[in-house]
Amino acid sequence: MVVGALCLCVIYFAPDVTALKRLAILSLILTMGFAWNARYAEKRLANILATELEGKEFTLEGRVIALPQSSSSGAKFAFKVVRAASGGELLPDFPKRIYLSWQPAWRSPQEIPEVIPGQRWKFKAKLKRPYGSLNPHTFDFERWSFHQDFGASGSVRSGELLQDKDIAWTELDLRMELARWHLRKKIQAMLPSDARYVGVLIALVMGDQNAINQEDWQVFNATGIGHLISISGLHVTMLAAVGASLAAFIWRRRTWPLIAPVGKVAAVSGFLTAFVYAWLAGFQIPAQRTMYMVGVVAFALWTGRNPRSFDIWWWALAFVLLIDPMAPYTPGFWLSFGAVAAILYAMGDSSGLLGIPTGKELEVHWTHRGLRALREACRVQAVVTLSLLPITLYWFYQVSLVSPLANAFAIPLVSYVVTPLAITGALLPEFIGRWLLLPAHGSMEYLAFALEGMAGWSWSVVWSRQPEWWMLVLSLCGIVYAIRPGDISKSWGWRLFGITFSIPLFILPAPLLQGAHLVEGEFKASVLDIGQGTAVLVETANRKLLYDTGPIQGKKDDAGQRVILPYLRGRGIHRIDRMVISHSDSDHIGGAATLLKHIQFNFMMGSLPSTNPLLTNLHERSIPAIPCRFGQRWVWDGVEFVIWHPHEDTIFAEQYSAKPNEISCVLEVRNQLSSFWLTGDVEKQGEAEIIERLDFEALEEIGDRELIFMAPHHGSKTSSSLALLKRLEPNEAFAQNGYRNRYGHPHPDVTARYKNLTIPFYQTPQTGAQTWLFKNNAKSSTQFWRHDIKRLWHRLM
């Protein structure tokens, strides 16, 4: 549909087609576009691993077909399966492309061999269908896998190298991936091992951004120069210009221009240069766009046409969407095409763009031309900043106020110094290239030093939330008027008025926009699809509480960075009134350290030993923290919070006398009609203590409220005792657990227990994130939304 809609626009602007013929052509192209997208989706859906094969161990033979993501902890890579077997039986209908992760086993650590594109391997691996946690405003691994045509993902148990880099000359894609691998190794070898920005240089040369530190990305995004740390359209244009100039210089020799004009040969050479560089960069969307625009210009030159600027833009857009219908699901698509469209529209007649002299302008003194170039450059920067404002907020929820200043010197430095030195140094022999890469890295260090200073300013970044569609439309209408071509001095007042249309992006409160504003006595609980862990956000009319912060894997991959922080920022939440940590297990406390760096917390309570690093972290930030004990209660906006466990005499010493699970902080949130229980990992002993506290008087206090119950310990066999369930008699229950987790949570016995008691049991791997809304209206006291319907939708889109 996207391809068809785009072609509609292309044909519509053709002036030499009658209305009837235009309608017929539009209908034909719309049908072809629909058929093309249906075929695209059908092909990928046919590549998905069968459900009955999930969790089995397979023997796989095949080849590494793309540049791996390598690190000290292992590798992740795309793998083309040639032969698959399980239990000695060949599997003919098996996904052809899969995504594998090879990490050292935690019980028996071993060194992982280097994985190189083109290698033939024999792996023993466990696979599952493409699956990712499903939460609003977070990365959707399942949609990404569908986009990349990965039919399964899994982990490698062991591997045997069958053949090393045996690539036929006809396998051009593998040869290019191998060339990219060699280029990456070459750049790494020519710089010192402690060179911090080697990953940035690799990204500028070949588009591989995996080696850039997360801390550096935060600085780049905070200063608004993240678009430069990749293969941008400007870089491709520069190389295309070099290729065209070199071809023109060579072709002018002797009598060759008699065979073909110099301009036409230069145009073809520029396109071929752009094509090779875009291929080397992994065909990122900005590189594709520029390559197609250069190709359209070359084609027009060869055919004697004179295309308008927007004709070139439309054709590039058509080619990108034709080859990759899912490109609009990536931010690079909107940022790249949006920026170029804004420049083409705002600058009007491009003959004078950036002060390039034409006609009578040649008689103007060079100082006047220089001043005009400076004014036009400033206008272009302002146009790009304004036009990308709604898109940036939609994808990243932030706007950098220092972006114009940072880009003013980062664009020329990165584009005209760092990138040319890096590319030239990477392509030349090592004994020469090293002396070009070193100044490129040094320039990047000085730039990063200045950027870190600007990122540290308290006002450098304005955080908002993901805007609604109508806000985007309103803002874009105002921006289109504000950046329109023409003399700014004659209409600056009305242009400023157009900019004010973007103000609602920042000042309107999220509940008002969503039409779900909570009133006195109402609350909402967002149960995040966090994997094997716990994280629940509870909101009243004016307060917010976060119960647990999800799991952590390794040293850097924590749920706070991966799920909770993007979710909070997408919602426009920057302050949490209270953090409650149920206990010290890593799947409940894992994201806390990350969240404390980015979100303001006013208070913390939990069941933690006195030596836990989180308590030290809180103390350093002057955030009050108290132990969690039975009998504690407080009221926010007519909503009552009650602690049911652990015992009020519990001593949180350096070492627990019992398992940490047994002293989990159990919290009940209630209003007049509903009761919502958060139970952590409490097990049978703790449940027995809770049952003792639930005497007649306590049950009378709970009354006939509709009770929503979190299955303790993710639904383990040691929890959800029949006695507790009969005492509380919950109306509905839910569990947060990982998809096909190694613990087998929830246990089949527990699932059967809830079923036998006719208690609906919702599990996040099946529902995605859950939203529970507790009203004071007796007709609809509890409302429940699940996000799993989006799984099929994302697949089809």
C-alpha cells in the first residue's frame, strides 16, 4: 500500500497525462503496490519457525551472511541455514535466515572464536520464534526480525568451523560483507587499543555503529548531532562528487569526449561511487536516498531531461519504498527524507543556495557572496531544526536546545575533516592510513570534549513525550508556514506565529491528551512486559509509584535502560514519587541504577540488606530510604497503599536468616471498589504469614472489592498456595515472566490451580504489557487492556 500510494503521487505530478489515463494508471499502480506488499509479507511469514519446533536443540549447517556484532562477551550474527536436523532427522521446511547469539556458558565459560562473514559452520543451537517484549514506546525485536527476514532466533551451544571464508566470485553480497569485516579490523588495528572513538570512525566509514559506547550516544543525542555519527547523505554526496570529478579529469584526456560527453561519464561515475559506498555502508536509508537521487540525476542527464528538485526526491522515495516497504518504521527514513524535503521546499530557487554565484552574481564581490552563503547556511540549519522537531519528539521524546550551536561546528568538522580523513585512511595501506586515522580520531576527541560540556548544561535537552497524531499534524502545518520560501524580514511575525503551533508538543499534560485523566480515588497500574522479572508502574491522580525495576543481564543490559526508561519517557514521566523494591534479587532490582541516573525519585522503600549497593546509591543522591514492613500504609489522592509483608520486626542485616524471596515486600493498592496486589517473589513461608494476618478483621477491611492478584514469584511451584488463593479469592490474576524461560515459570501446577479456581490468569509473554484501570464507577470499576493484538499487526505491517 505504501508503494502504491507513493506511485500515486509520482504519477499525479506528471503534466502530460490526461485525467482519465491518470486515473487508470493510478488504479493499476495501487493494485500493484498492494500485491507487492502482500508478497513481501507472505514471503517473510513463510520463513517463521514452526511452533512445535521451539525449544528443541538443532544441528545447523550454513554460512554467516552479514557483519557480526562482536564483543568480548561473544557475538551475534545472521546465519543462512543450508541443512537443519533434530534428533538425527532432517527438517526440510526450516527457516532459511535466522539470528544467532553465541555467548560463553555461565557455568563453564569458554572463549568464543571469531565469527567472520562467509564462514561455513556447524552449530548446535536452541531456537525459538522471533519474540520480543511488547511495551509501548520500546524497541520491538519481533518487528525488527520480521523486517530483516529472520525466521527464528536462538543461542549457540557449540560450534564447529567447516570452511573458512570460501566465497565464490558470484556471491557479491558475501564478498562485500567480508570486505566490511576486513575494513573494520583494519581500522581497529591502525588505532591504539584504548582509542575511545574508534567505533565512531568505523560508523563514519562503513555504517557499523555497534562499537560506539552508550555513554557517547547519550552525549551525541543530547547535543543533536547523532545524525552525523553514521553514513549521512552528505558523506555519500561528497564521495560521489569525488568519483565524478576524478572520472571527468581522466575522461578529458585525449579524444575520449568524442565517444561520450564528459558530463555524462562523470554522472555515471558519481552514481557508481555512491552505489559502492552505500553498499559498503550496509545500504542504510540515508545512503540509499542519496544514491538514488544521484542516480536519478545521472539518468536525467543521459536522457536529456531537466528534473525539478522534488521530482528527484519523489523518485528516490519511490525506490526506497519499493525495495524496502518497511522503511517507514525506522526513524532514519523520516529524518533523512524529511530534512531534504524541508530544505528543497524552504530554499525555493536553489540556484542561489549557499551563495553559489550564477549569472550576474559573478560580478558581486566575494565578501558579499560569502555573507550570503553564511546567511543561507544559517537558514538551512534553522529549517532542518524546525522541520525535524515533531519527528524527533515522536521517535526520541527529546529536543536538544544546543543542537544549532553544536551542529554549527560539528557538521563542518565531521563532514569535511573527520570523515574524509577516516575514509581515506581506511582505504590506503596501513603505513599511510594510520597517519590519517590518528588526526581523525584526535579531531573527534576535541569535538567530543566540547559536546560533553554542552550536554552537561542543565537546559541542553528538553524532554517531552511521544506526541499524538493530531499534534504532529498541527505542528507540521505551522512549520510548513514558518519555513516557507521568501524574504524572512517581511513576514517574520507570521512565521513566529506558525512556530507557536508546536508549543502543544511540550506543554499539554499527557493524561489530558489521552483522555484518561485520573480523578480522586482512581488509579492505574501498568504491568510491563519485562521478561523474567518484575516492574509495575502505579499511578494516582497526582502521584506515581514504581514497584521493582526489572532484570539485568551481564553488566550493561538491564531492563531499566531497555524497557522502563523508554516507556517512562514516551509517557512524558520524569519523576517518580516512590520506588518500592520487593527484595534484592537481580530480576527485581536490576534496572534501578540506570533509572536513578535519568529519573527523579523522591523516596524509596524495600526489603534490602543494609549493605546493598542500591542503598549506598540512594544515600549519595540524598534520596530517603526505609525498610518495608507490615503495617505501613499511606494514602495518595484517595487511594490507599498497604504493606502486608514482611513482618514488622524484620531486621535487614547484612545477611538474611531466610531466603530473600521470603521477605519480599507485598503491597496492596486499593480504592473503594478494587484491590490490586503486588507480591514480589514471596513463597510458601511468607504466604503462610500473610494468611495469618488476613484474619476476619483484615478481610472485612478488604470487603467485596474486586481483587487483582500478582502470582508470586512469577508463578513458581513454591508460591500461589491454595490456602492463600482461597483466603483472598482473587477475581483475576497475572504473572510477569520471560518467554520460554529456563525456570519453567509459571509452573503447570500453578496454572492449573488458577484454572481450577476459575481465576483468569494473564501472562505477559502472551498479553504483552498490561494496563489495569481502577475507576470509582460501580458499572466499570476495573478495565483491562492487553497489547498482544499488536503482535499480529506488526507482523502484517
